[in-house]
Amino acid sequence: MEKKFKATTAGSLPKYDWLAETETLWPQWKASGDELWDKQKKSAKLWIEEQEDAGLEIVSEGEQFRIHFVHGFLEKIIGIDWDKKTQMGIRNDRYTVEVPTVTHEVERQALCILKKLVF
């Protein structure tokens, strides 16, 4: 198969509008619980197929299981207060966002992303 463009991998890919809000920095999921998990898997599968069809050598799930790079791993860490936000610059201070605040000693309480990796 001839490659459509030269690339080896893609990182974060857009979320489908049936999965999460679109075109916003901190989108909200449009489902929860088992329904959210099913939609995340469907979205990841579609993006994996898209990357394979494009001829990418290394495919990823396109970050369909987390809202933003701050989320995901940190959701399972004790000592982070998700209700108390702190403003900080990210992406080399290109923009300022409110992020969860470290309020106590941090500790991992459970496996953070295993379920998503196994998918």
C-alpha cells in the first residue's frame, strides 16, 4: 500500500462529538460509567483503523481515554485535589490553565492506566 503521507506515529487525536465536547481545552465526556468506556473503546478503534489506513507504522489510541494530558494518570493519585484549581502556564507558557492542586504527599493508590493499555 502506498503511504498517503510520511509519518510514523500520531499523538493526541480529536474526540468524536458523540464522545466528548469538541474544540475546547477541557472538554466534558458525554457519557459515564460503562457507556463511556464503550464509547472510548469505539473511538480508539476508529482512530487506530484510520491510522492503519493512512499507513502509519506506529498506531496509538489517540488519547481517547483521557480529557487532557493532565488527566488520566493523575486521577488515581492520592494527594491531588481536583476541586481546588491552580493556574499555571503549560506548553511553554503558550496558555494558562487551571489544573488540579497538589495538597498532600502524593501516592499512587491503584494501577493508573492498565485497563486502557490492555484495551
